[in-house]
Amino acid sequence: MKILKSILLIITIVSLILIVGCAADEAPGEEVAVHDADFGLRDPASYSANLNMWAHTPAQPNFMIENYNRLFPNVNIELTIIPAAQQQQQKMTAVMSGTNVPDIFTARTQFVRAFVETDMIYADLLSAPFDASDIAGRLEPYIIALGSHEGALRAISWQCPVGGIFYRKSLAEQFFGVSDPASMEQFFSNYDVLLETAREIVRQSGGEVRLLPEFTMLQHIMRGSVANGYVVDGRLHIDPMLEEYFRLSRIFYEEGLCWLTEPGTPPMYALMESDQTFAYIYPTWGLNFNIMPNHPDQAGDWGLTQGPNPYAHGGTFMGIYVNTPHPEEAWTFVNFVFSDEFMLTYSLEFGDFTSNLSANEYISALPDAQALEIPMIQFMGGQNVFQFFSAELERGVNYRVFTRYDEAFDAFLTSAVRMYASGQLSWDEAWDQFRQDVRSFAPHLVVD
């Protein structure tokens, strides 16, 4: 595996050097009038600048910077970590004040639309002096749509966090007599069937095993089936599927079909370790960042199957500050990170399903023996999850589900559904609470 990564890194550097060399030899075409033909394509060693980058996690950005500096040794990128809960507010504050704004900064999917739907934060990567048209053509279309507004592409994500249902194969064999992913699809084909599957697990185990560690895991997969997001034409939109989510959560709570842990907490992971939980509903990153680190002894006992509908949740976008004093150097970094070669190197290193179509296609097509060199496929007992996630993308991800309000409104919805499921609020009271939270947060919206 280390040899494969080394080869890919060499390919990355050589390919980008070739790009630089070829650019100098090409005759200028019509694009020169709009885009500087040499912008970002000079000798990598000739660039020299000090850039600032803000992100909410260190591992992936540090890996990007380390590999970038092997090709661009004189561009220093100082990384600042902003906790996820403070990320949106801190970046908005910096931009509004116009002081100490980083040259490059990330935005989580939950609020990236707030950064994309204005021309005050991120630069348009399709306009001069940039030209990301080639990058855009090589990435998953819903990622490009999510990072665009009125023809301007302002943010792009290296991740493509489509999801599925991760389940324990040993428990599936015990309760249903089958454990392969294709056979397991029948137990999650729609939400009524999913409910009956949860009931059967509790019945057979006498309540010792339950389908999920907590019922709010249903939220993001169910939101994936709606036609529109929280806001349509300036008005709060409550899709019927959100009401179904409330109904299903109440049943899960009252019938004890799931445990009542908090997401991502030690009690939640302890339950899974003790063989008392059947499944996780997670997007791509749930495997390599949550399941694998917390359950190393369960390698080979996990499968991944389809839920009632495709969905995506989470992910991180990247953009260049519209007023950066170093646009060319910042662009060289973005251009490097989103190259086919680096995206493949990154994907193999982190086991992350990226937005890069060719990287995903390459790993999906690996022969079984080579695929087993990849830790996440090894952990999954040989199931090539890249094939699964690619198939989910083909089923379709609706980018209109995502809005600039998602981070706040998701939290309001979770609070209301917990109160309703536990019986602390009635149906009307829970929805009134949700609407009131929305009014307080976004008084400009029409809330019926």
C-alpha cells in the first residue's frame, strides 16, 4: 500500500509539472482575453507567499498542505483550526470586519450556501483571474450545483458524502439468516419495512439488541427523500417526510426499538462494541472516521446496504476569499488539491469517497486482491464500498435539499423531535416550538 501511495504521489507531481510546461508552450486562444494564460501555471518554485487557511479539522488540510509544498516549496500555508460549532460565526465575523480574513477557508455543507449565495465571501472560481471549468467537469455534479449560485462557482468539496446503512453481519445472520448486502436491502426497502425490521430484532433478541443507537439517525436519510429543503421562495417548508420522521421517531421511542444515546458519545460506541446495536445510518465518512476507529476488533463483520432512498450528509467545501491579496498562490493550492492525481492519493490515504469522478471510478474498478490493500475495504470484509457509493450517486442526490439554514434548522428539528418522541410535547406543541425557533433565528422568513 505504501508503494502504491508513493507511486501516486510521484504521478501527481510529475503530472502537474507537465501541465506547467505545456501551458507555457500553448498558443494563446480566445480565453486569454478573459483568463491570464499563465495564471497559476508558472514554475511552481517561482511562487512565494504566506497564506492563511482556516478549517475545522487538521488531518485532511495538513495532508493537502504537506503534499502541495513538495511541488510549491516557497508558499507557506498557516493552518488555523476553528471548532466546528464556532466555524460559521467566526468566519462571517472576519469577513464582515474585513480584517484577518484567511486566504482560503472551508465551510461545512450545513451552511455553505450562506457563503455561496453572496459575492462578499468566496471568489467566483469560473471568473477571471481563475478558471475552474476543468475542475468542475471532473467533479460530481451535485457538488458543483451545491457550491454554485446564479452561474458563479464559489466553493467546491473534495468529499462526496452519500450514505447507506452499515450493519453487523453476524447479527444479520442471527436474526434473518442472511448477511450479504444484496440480501439485506429487502429489510430496509421503505420506512414501513424498516420499522418492521426494527421490531423483529427486538422481538427475537428479547430487547437485548436494537436497530439503532438513537432515533435521530433517521433524520438525514429521511430528509434525503424530500423534494425541497427547509425554505422555498422565502417561506418555511415542512415536507410531509419530516412529519413522517416525527411519527416514526415516536414509535421507535415508545416501543424501545433503538437505544437512547447521544450521537458520537462514548455510550453510543460502547453499545455497538457490546453487540447490542444492529446498525448505523451513516454517510461515507461514518466508516473511516467513526466505525473503524471505534470498533477495530469488528473488522470483517460489517456490511453496507441501501436504505429506502439515497441521501448525503456532511462534507466540507473550500473556497478562496474574494479579497485575498494572494489570488494566484491561493489558486495554485486549490488547483493542486482538486487534480485527479492528488484526489486519488488523498482517497487512498484517508479512505474517503471523494467528489472526483475518476478517483472513485479507479478504486471501484480495482481487482479484489488490490482492493483489499485499502484499509476500509479490508475492514468491510472485501466489500468495495466505493462501488456502493457510486451506485448510490446514480440513484440520485437532490442538491435542492441543502439550504443556507441547515445547521440551525437541523438543530431545531432535533430538539423538537426529541421532545415529541419522549412525550414531553404534543404534536402541535413540538411543531410550534420548531416554528418559533425558526422565527427567532430567521425573522425575514415567512413561517405559517
